[in-house]
Amino acid sequence: MAWSMPSTRFPSLLLYLIGAVAVVFVVFSYSTFPNPVPAAVRQTETHHYLDDIRNETLGVEKIFAINLPSRPDKRDSIVLRSSVLGFHVDWVDGVTPDQLNPLAYPYNWHDDLTAREYAARRAHMNALQHIVDKGISSAIIMEDDSDWDVTIKTQLQSMALALRALQGTSPAATSSPYGDNWDLLWLGHCGINQRLNSTYFVSSHDPTVPPAHHFAPVFRDSPPINRTEDTRLAFEAEDGVCSYLYAVSNHAAKKMLSAMSVSPTGMKENLDSGGQLDITLGRMCRANYLKCYAPYPSLTGRLMTSSDIRDSDEGEDQGREKSRMPPDSANVVYSTLKNINRILDGESTVKAAWDDFPVQEIRPSNVSVVGGTLHIPGAGETLREIPFYPPS
């Protein structure tokens, strides 16, 4: 028999079989190992919602500042400092005692509290009323003596990572950068309590955390969690003091108006102590009427002068001579107030508030979002740690 060339069908069949095996392998891999994409790509897609925090309302729908019309100097300061960092503030007029009808006071208002204290609370109620009336989905409410770090947008992105981890929010579940299962984000305070045995988030190596020896007076014990000086915590809160700056959802604004003003049967006795706003908010958080989260230390600070009279807008006539001092800032490392002239002069770096702070100057653009670890209390003192990091 004469010898002949091998059939060309065999190589073709071999290539076909190899291709079929490859397809089966890919299908099996996708079904067995979810999200088989490079980690860097997966992280970028996972954290796209953080971009919303860099808008002009810091990731909520509106930002409101409470300001007495008699203090245009404070409005000047807020407008300038928010403008240079690229966010916009709307205004709610502060309330003075002479504007209040005695019938407007809650029936359980404490007799030992002053008319000015109720007027301060009423201004916050007016802000909440506006949020409800206009159907605003979420808002930040600040007092006009608030100060914040030059890196506030980056700080809030780090906080969003922590909040979504605490809430168990998946990237696809919500369009809100802060998650959806919250009522109150207590971002500016002078003392906060963590809910007992609750999950918490630890963000280490945060260059914007003020050292404890530079804290302004704090009126609550620190959370019972060991942390280094450059670590910020986030957790479910149940009590707090001071209401410099906080965020509320629309649903929370409705609940707060109900408890603190409309007062249906049983509300006052169970939730509203008839006191200052921050004390009442703490009571609502503690009772689980509101789902509250907070950072520790406080994310924002407060403008200060040498005269507490000026800071509180009380007794201005008596304190006028003492109040003529340059303003200062508390609890903020790279204070926008203290760096405003450097920013306006176009300098690329900002300076720390204290001479003993380890890093005296930074470029704000070099400060990165800080990830961290979710700690879930288990049996006894055992903790399970779940790494949770921002995109590289």
C-alpha cells in the first residue's frame, strides 16, 4: 500500500477539543469563584460611591448652618471656609428668646433651663421642619461655630467606608455613600458613648486624628476600646454631648419633630427629657428610637476664642471687651480656619494646629482615604476581625 499524508482533520479536531475544554473551565471558574476579576479593578468598582462625597453637599442632599442674623461675622466665616473646600451651605436663622411665644415651649421643659437654651433647640427644630417640608432626603445640620479639617471630604469618605461596613451595606444595595440604615450621624460632638457590646470599626494610621492631650473638654468617657493616638473609631452611638455638626435622614427628621414638638401621647415621657437638643438626641439614640452612628474622636471641631461668652452668643454686651480676640479652633488638626490665608495664597501645604503634632505640614492632596477593620464582639472578649480596605 502506498504511503500518504495524514488527514488535515486531526489538527482541526484537536483545536476544537482544546477550545471546548477552555470554555468549560471558564464557565466552571465563574460559577465556583465569584467575581474572578483582578482585585484592583474589583475594589475600584466597589467604592465608586465615595465619589459622591466630593460634591458640593458632601454626599447628602443639603447642608444647613444655623446662624443668628445678628452674627454676620460667623456667616462670613462659614461661607469663606466652605467655599475654599468646594461645598455649599444654606442657612437657617437662629432664634432669640424674644421671638418665642411661651405656648411654644414643650410641656415638660425643665424650669431650670434658660429661654436661650430653648431658643437654640428651636432653631434646630426649624431646620428639621424645613427638611421634612421640602422632602429633602438627607442633610447635614451644623452650628455656625463649627470648624473642620482641610481634608474633610477625604475624612468623610473614610467615615463612609466604616459606616457601610457597620451596616453591612453592599456596594450595589444603595446609592447613598453612607448606607441607608441610619437616622443620625453624630459627626461633631464633645463626647460620645458607644452602644454596649456593639460592632465597631477601627481606622488606624489616620493622619488627621487629634492627640488626646489636645482634646477640648470632653463630657463623656472615651469608648472602652484600646486605640493608638492616630486611630479613629466608628460605632453605633447611644449618648452624646454637643451638636456642632450632624447628619439626619428625612425619616429621622420626621421622628425628631414628632418626639420633640408634635408630642403624641407617650412620646415625651419615653424619649424627650425636656432638655437641650444634644441631651434629647442622646436619649433617642439610647432608646433605639433613632439609629445613631458616630466617630471617635469627633470628626469636626469648634471655633473658639478666649471668651466663652462670645462663643455661645450669650451676654454679648457684657463680654464685648473680652471677646475682641483672634478666633481659634479646637479638635481639628489641619484647621480650615487656621489655614485659610495659606489656602487663599495658593500654598500647596497646610500646617498643623499644634507645634507638638508629629507632622507639621501636609499636602491635602496626599492624604488618602483610610480603610480599617470591622470588629464584631463574640463570646466573652473574643473579637473577629474582618479586613475592609479602600481602593488602592
